[in-house]
Amino acid sequence: MNDKLFVCIFFITLVMSACANKSPKRPEIKEYFVTDIKNDGSKHFSYSLVMKISPKQKNRNFTVRKNRRNSGDNVQNKRNTKNKTNNTARLAPIEDKFYEMLEAKLVATAFCRDGYFTLDSYIGKSKSQLRGECNETAEVLPNK
């Protein structure tokens, strides 16, 4: 009987330690930073983060769009406002991390040394993007 008890305790300990050591995988995040200097010297950029998520998580995707206008009747607009408030609260940590990573990229590349303004932005659970224009202009060299 001692052998059965020992085997049982050993098996339970083995199962519990196997479950305890299983850490969740970190999601794979791809970062994109594209710059464009126009002929007039204006400096534009696009910064995106794309996260690979499981199909189960895709069904729960929340998004917040900025610089977009909604059309429709008053009841629909009230519903959109309520949903947007809920989505914004859920996405606040994602949005904070996105802007933190954007600022780090701009500092590392020294692309917008005097700041920038946002042309358009989209914050979602699996993808976030911002298009912006730098406050300073690039020095335009004359053509020879």
C-alpha cells in the first residue's frame, strides 16, 4: 500500500509541476516605420505595430478610430458613442504602449526632432497605426 501511495503522490506532483512551469507565449509583434520626405521639405511618417493573435482572440477584437466621422440617425450615434467609450477603456493600455514605442522609435531615428502632429491614427487589439507629419522640415538640397 505504501508503494501505491508513493506512486500516486509522485504522479500528482509531476502533473502539478508540469502545469506550473507552462508559461504563456508572448505574442509576436512586428514593427513598421516608413518615412517620406516630400519635395517641399515636409517630413511624413507611418508607424505600425501588428500583433499575431489566435483565432479565438480575433473574435474579441476592439478598435478605436480617430479622425473619422460617423453618420446615421441619433439612436445609432448614441450607441456608437457608448461602444467607443467602452472600447477606449479596454484599449488604453495598448494605446499607451503604442505611443511609448512610437516615441522610442522617433528618438532612435531622430526623424522628428521637434515633435509631430497626427494626420490619422487607428488603435486596435491586433494592429495599431499612426500617420504623422513632423513639425520641422527637411533641408531641401538644390538640384544640380
